[in-house]
Amino acid sequence: MPMQKQPLTFELGILGFMRQEPLHGYEIYQRMQASEGMGLAWGLKQNQLYAELIRLEEEGYLSSSIEEQGTRPPRKIFQLTAYGVQHYTEWVNSPVMHGRNFQREFPIKLYFAQQAGREVAQRLIATQQATCGDWLAALPASAEPDLIHEFRQSQIETMLAWLETCADSI
């Protein structure tokens, strides 16, 4: 059975590093690691980043060109395509839709939203708060103590408390 591609989530954040200028893979990796602890949110090793860059190019989000470097090996420079700009903009402005992705994806979205401006970050936080509120409201009522239900409710409440802290600090 062939392996199916997973849909892109936090990987679209890689595009944020190229929104102002084309970059080569190692420059992107350095920026990921140097972005005020963003390396912790990314959790990508350098070889994984290169695999994601290839995937993003294959799917039309990026284009690349080869830059000669004299006696050193040539390097591949990546830049956003119009398709990439559109999808990155939609991604950074929309809430995380699944709780299982929140911890990994939302801090990356918030990082880039803050770079786009205070209003963008505030709007992202507000829409994420509403989405988390919907998750909480959608939890089934339980007549008897249900540890799994309580765990999920506690997770969402923790997300909402952290989002409130974010809203207060922006």
C-alpha cells in the first residue's frame, strides 16, 4: 500500500521565512533555530527541513533557482510563488482547527502573525479563542466521571488560559 502524504499544517510556516526575500535551505534553518525559541516549536532537524522544502516546491508553494558560488558547490535558493503567498497568508490568519495540532502549530502562527503586525496577531488570537470555545462546547456531557473527558476539557481550558495571556501581552 503506497504511503499517503499528510496534509500540510505547521509546514506552511516555513514559507514565512521567505515572505520578504528568497533564501537557501541553511539560511532558513538558521532563522528557525534563532527565532526566540522557535526551534523548540519546530522540532525539525536540518535534513527534515530540506525534505519539506522539496515537498513545498513539488506542491507549488515554492520555486527555486541554482546560485553558483565560484569554487564552492552551488546552492538552491527558494522563493515563494503566488500560490505560496496565497496559502501562507490564509494559513497565518486562520486558527488551528484540531486540538492535536495546537501545541506545535499555534506558536508558529503567532510568531509570524506578530511579525505581520499587532492587529494580525490579535485577530489570530481571538479567532483561536473562539475555535477553542467551540471545541469546549462540543464536548459531550457526561453524567458520570469520565477521566478522558476531563482530560480533554482540561487541555482546552489550558489552551484558552494561555491564549488569554497572549492577548493580554500583545
